[in-house]
Amino acid sequence: MTGTDPTPDTPTLFDRALLADPHAGYARLREACPVARTTTPDGAPVWVVTRYEDVRAALTDRRLSLNKQTSTSTGKHGASMPPSLDAHLLNMDPPDHTRLRRLVAPAFTARSVGRLRPAIQQRTDELLDRFQDGSADVMTALATPLALAVICDVLGIAEEDRRDFRTWTDTLRSPAADAAPTSRRALHDLHGFLVELIAGKRDHPGDDLLTQMITAREDGDQLSEPELVALSFLLLFAGYDNSANLVGNTVLALLTHHETLRSLRSGALGVGRVVDEVMRWNSPSMLASRRFAREDTHIGGVRITAGERIWMSLASANRDPQQFSNPDQFDVDRPEGGHLGFGHGIHYCLGSALARMETEIATEALVRRFPSLRLAHPEETFEWCDSFQNRGPLKLPVIW
Ligand code: HEM
């Protein structure tokens, strides 16, 4: 039966059981309730869309807005940021979004981010130099510090300021961050730091992407200081965990698919293909940002009322058997493309080229330097991020 309300035995998106194995739950939702009405943990009603065709169409549907002013739903709409930091791409619709995206996009082309390649390679090598004694946790020893270093490189943060930057971001990323006074202080300090950073770069331009965004001009238009601060926050929050988790998910996929790992090592398979299939099979970003219906509309034949909140499950769309044959199988040779791991349409991930490059460098270096690399506890099940949004192993212990 297909309906709009999950039946009692149909897991909602927010069952904790779904975190251990989200894909079995999504499969049931796609089948029984592809546009389901449910309630978020903070009590707000939300529609959850799980089929590929519906998710893809919804991502380009102009009747759905990212601007929370269009919302009638109660509850929180994500991390509680001060309004000034909310004014970023993922809260905007055209024409505001178009203007901002046009100004920042040149800094994130494959060519622009390619300039960071030598620095990322060097950071990776330095981190791997510390892999000693035959065992390590890939998340804490490689994926997380590399992702932070890359964001710092993007923003051109000096070496001596990186420790403070890390402390603030760690505080803000912790699950209890929303209410705690320490996180309010961290937010305040980070905000002040970014204002100073941007002012400093105006006076002394660097060779970083932030400087490129500060100096970007189009038709006499340029980014204002509040826009640059909000954007820097977005880069941090959109890029950091996702990038770390993509490295983790890629290494995990390789260490559990030995044939693929052998092909990669032998040079028969390019690492880009591996990363792309990981983005489909186990993408770090399980949900797109929430949308709100601007007007009464239909998704997958289900009526949505103006102002209601909608979440699209990218993870579910990427395992939809209507789009991908044997979707649960990790298969680098699959002919079908078109995964939605980086989104689709005008909000398509700005950092996708950067995230891919970083993951490719880290993965190749790791598997080449440690030819006998394997999981430390192959029989144990993994603990995953405690989040309905992010997907990545909390720890990834390996031995060699
Ligand atoms: C947007 C995923 C890395 C910056 C998005 C969206 C997804 C996504 C799914 C679209 C959201 C939506 O339509 O609601 C990912 C994943 C990453 C990653 C899985 C890593 C594996 C990065 C990095 C950066 C970044 C490294 C920058 C340093 C952005 C920005 C947007 C975005 C600025 C908003 C674009 C817009 O609204 O026009 N990302 N992202 N992302 N991402 Fe990423």
C-alpha cells in the first residue's frame, strides 16, 4: 500500500534504529510510503521524500524554497545561527542565490581548487608519516585533520591561528552544541575571527580561495562583508564533516571490497571511479537541506500545503532500484550515473571538486603507502555518526 502516513511498522526517518542500517528503512519507505508525513525529533512536522525520481524533480522545483520565511512549520530549522550567519546560499532562492553563486563559483571550479593540490598532498603525507606501530584510526589520524586543514587552506588561515580555529569548530560540531554557553562563546569568537580575517585579506590579499571571493567582481557587483562572513561559515559547516566522512566511507568501502582495492592498487581502476560510487552507495550527506512549499503543490502525487517543510533523502534516492540496478551492491563498473550525493540543480554542491580531489589524494596515498592495510576488527559492526544528516564511521581502526 502506498500512502502518506507511515504505518506503525514503517520506520520513520528519525528512528534511531535507522541509523545503524538506514538503507533497509529507506527501502521500506520507498516501497510503502515514498512521500511520508512524519515529525522531526524537535517536534516539527515534515514531509520525507525517498524515491529517486521524486527527489531529483523536487531538487529543481521552483515551487520549493530554501528561504525559511516561506515556512509555516514550527520547530527548529537547523543549527541555531544568529540571523547574520543565516544569510548564505543554502537559505536563499533566486535571484539572491543566483547573484551570490555567480560571485563565488569561480573560486570553486576544478581549476581553482586544483591550486590546492600540492598543499593537500603535503598535508596527507605529513599525516601518514605519523602512522606508526602498525595501527591507526583513519578518522582521527587522517580524515578529520585533513578536512580541517583543507578548510583552513581554502580560507587562508595562518598556521598559528589554526589551533584556535579547531577549538571553536570542535565545540560547534559537538552534538550538544546548540544550547551550551560554551558554543555561544565559540560562535562569537569564530565570528570575530572571520571578520578580522576578511579585513586582513582585503589589506593583504593571499593566494587562497577566500581572497578570490573577496576580490571577485561581476558587473560592478561584489560580495559584502556580512555575505563573506556567512559564506565562510557555510563553507566550514558544509565542507568539514562531509569531507572527513567521504574519506572514511571511501577507505571503508575499499577495505571491505578486496577486488576493487586490488584493481585500484594495480592501476587498472582509477580512484575517481571509486569515490564516485561511494558518493552513490554511502554518501556522507543523507539529506538535502530542508525546503518549504511556496504554494500548494504535489510531490509524487501527494498534496503538500503551502509553507510545509520537506526533506529529500539523497541516500534513499541513490539506492532506488528504479534508477540503479542492484542498488545495494558497491559496484565501480555500474553503467548508470546520475547519483544525487552532491545534490542536483542550482544548489549542487559548490565544493564537490574540492571534496573529490581531497578524498582521491588521501585514499591513493593511504593504500599505496600501506600495501597490507586492513580493518583492525573486520567482524565488528561499525558505529556511525549519531545524525540523520551525516553518514560516516565514528572510528575506522586499521592495521597493516
Ligand atoms: C551544497 C554535499 C563538500 C560547500 C551541497 C549539497 C549537498 C552537498 C548534497 C546540496 C544541498 C541542497 O541542495 O540542499 C556535500 C558532500 C561533500 C561536500 C557530500 C563532501 C563529500 C563540500 C565542501 C564545500 C562545500 C568541501 C566547501 C568547502 C557547499 C556549498 C553548498 C553545498 C557552499 C551550497 C551551494 C548552493 O546553495 O548553491 N553540498 N558537500 N561542500 N556545498 Fe557541499
